[in-house]
Amino acid sequence: MLGKLYDKTADKYRVVHALVLTLCYSRHMFVYITFKQDIAAVIAGFEAAGAYFGGITLLVIVDNCKPAIKRPDRTDPVINRSFLEYAQFRGFTVDPANVGHAKGGPIVERMIPYVRDNFFRGEKFIDINDCNSRAITWCTSIAGTRIHGTTGKVPIIVFEETEKDKLIAFGYDRYDIALWAVCKVHPDHHIRFKNSLYSLSTKYIGKFIDVRGDSALVKIYHNGALIKVHKTVEAGKRSTDFEDYPQELIPYTLRNPKYQISQGYAKSQTIGAFIEEILSGPYPWHRLRSAQKILRLADKYDTERVSAALIKAKAYSIYDMRRIENILKNGVENDVKEPETLLDNGVQLKFLRNSSSFNHYKS
């Protein structure tokens, strides 16, 4: 931890941290400033360091970095799967430092206090981008040009003359950071990953599965086997494959007006036409439940009765599903009165009164 820095996105001051990568031979170093201490920030820092040095070492000793090393151990360390994938992509070997061992760590001095005291403290930065930009300049012109207390040499000179050519060449192609997680499949057939929802078939409900997601795809594994692939969606969105639902539930999970209309016409011309009418317009989805209700009424009551009830409902401009169901419950679907009054253009009038009936100021 270095201190606090203004975050434009959050509109407040936040604590910032430094990821310091030091080359053990030359002692040349790179500093990456970040608000977060997660695996995405660690990999972003390594990418920035690779671009700065022009390469990366064959062996990377990770000292006390919890996002990258889940469990340090002398013989059986557990490395974060995302970081291990990144190491394989860039071609270096990860060697977690041996915790509690005097010679188990990298042969570098305490860099965070040095960065805090000589670079960050007392300075003012516009934002985190400005801080990172000035950190690069500081690494090159100040930290890199000092005479190192242990080696007695200038780090950047040793790096340029001896160490630079020994590094693995850095490929400047963008690395797509993939994150891993263990998720539980919920009763609604979905998992929650990075604040988005992704569906799985019924047989996996209640089970824990492994999820790998990058900017393009979300891959889901169970017992090491790939069982589902979704396109990555934004946070708050969902990706649902309706084939994951039981077949009997698919008609009610598909938010497709055309499906409901076709099901109505399959029962009768009247039912299909009524459903098509209520689902017309640019935003039919808000009436889908009404269409589904009509289909259920057709299953519960006789199709002819429902058709007659809809004819009556349309004659009286009734589109409320409860009132239509009450017509069927009361058995009055065939009780349709002829319009009492029609204007010349055929428009029905429910009330025909003299204009004096509306005079509220009668003497």
C-alpha cells in the first residue's frame, strides 16, 4: 500500500497499491500502480512490465502475492489458475517464494518502502494514469540510474548491457485475461459469474462447477469435462439457452410472441386471432402472460367455450384476463346482446342521452 489517490470513476480518494517487479541480476525495476489487489490487476501489471522491459525472465519468483499464489508451500504450492494460464501463455515458470524461510524469497530488497518514500510520498497526481506514467519515468531516470547499494552498479546500465538480451522476447499481442471461479447451479438453471447469469441443463442443478470466462466466451466444466459454452455478456445481463429447460417448460420460458400466436391458431381461429391482436405492436412482451393465460384456459375449458368467451370479450372490449375467466366460470360466454345503438359509421354507443343530461347547473 502506498497511500490514497483520487479516483475519477468513483469520485473519491481511494487507497492505491504498487506491484513491483525487480530483475534480480541488474536490480532494474518496474512499478505498476493499481486500486485493486486481484488477479486481473496482477496480470495487467505483468503485461505492463513486459512491455517496459521488452521481455520477461524465464523464472518468476512470486513473493507474498496472494492473488497469484493461493497457497504458498515449500513442496506443493497452489497457483491461481488464471495466473498459471498467463505464465504458460508468456512462457515463464512460476516459483512461489518459501514463506518463513530466510533464503526462500527473491534476492531483492524491500521495494515497497523505497517506492513509497522516493516516488509516491509528497507528490500530487492527476489520476492513476498520470501516476503510472510518472512511475515509468521514475523507474528509468531515478531508480534505474542510482548506484545500487548491494551490487554497486547502475541497474539500467547492467540491464541494457547484459540482461536485456537474456529475456524471453515479449509479444505485444494483447492477452485476454481469463478468470476462474467455482459456482453453484441454482434452481432456476443458472449460475452467477461476474455478476451475470448463464444457464445449464436441469441435471446440474445444485452442483458445483468450474467456470472460466474471458472477454469472448464463458466455458463451464464439471469434473474436468467441458459441458457448456456461452458468449460473455455484460454484468447484469443473462445468457439463457432455452434447451436447458425441461421440454414441458419451454413454451413458457420462450419469450417469443410468434410461438404463442401459432399455439393459439392451433387451437382455433378465434383464439389465434385474439392472441395475435393483444400481442400486436412494437413491444408485445408485456402481454405474453395474458397470451399464456388464454392458452391455459383453452386447456382447462373446452376450446369452443373459450372461443365464444373471446368473441364476447371482444364485442365488449374486454381484455382483462380475470374478467374473461369469470365469463367461463359463470357459463355466460354465449350470452351476447346485440348493440342497441349504432352511429352512421358503425361505432357502437354504450349510452345515448340527451345533452341536457350533462348540464350540472340546472335551475
